[in-house]
Amino acid sequence: MKLNPLACVILSSTVFLSNSVQAYNPEQLRRLIDTNSCPGCDLSGADLSGTNLSGANLEGANLSRANLRNANLSGAKLKGATMPDGSIHQ
């Protein structure tokens, strides 16, 4: 079967984009879960829904595209963190 060059570009772009959506660092996610601290970590796209992150140190962390639905962030340190909506927490 011979593929159209345009179809190849579209197919490879789709594969690339689907792989890049989940960009968080698994080791850093594990550190956050284990220690409740991960300043400066890349957690973009991580599923943190329902996670108890109260008092967590997430200063400067990248939380863009992270799922924080029902996550407890009370008392968390978020200064300089990139939030799921793309804003930088002050």
C-alpha cells in the first residue's frame, strides 16, 4: 500500500501531538507524591485529580494542562507556578 505524502505528514503529526500532550516527568510526579514537595518540577499534563496536595511546595512548578479537579491545594506554596489555565501564580 502506498501512502500519500500529505497523509504521512498528517498521521505523523497526530502521533507526535498525542505523545507530547503528556509531558510531565514521571520521576518528579513520584517525588511530589512521596514528599509533598516538588518545586520547579514539570508536572504539565499530569493527572493530579483528587490528590491531597495541602501544604505542598510547588513553587515554580509547571502545572499547565494538569488535571487538578478535586485536588486539595489548601496551604500549598504555588508562587511562580504555571497553572492549568496558563497563568502564573503570584
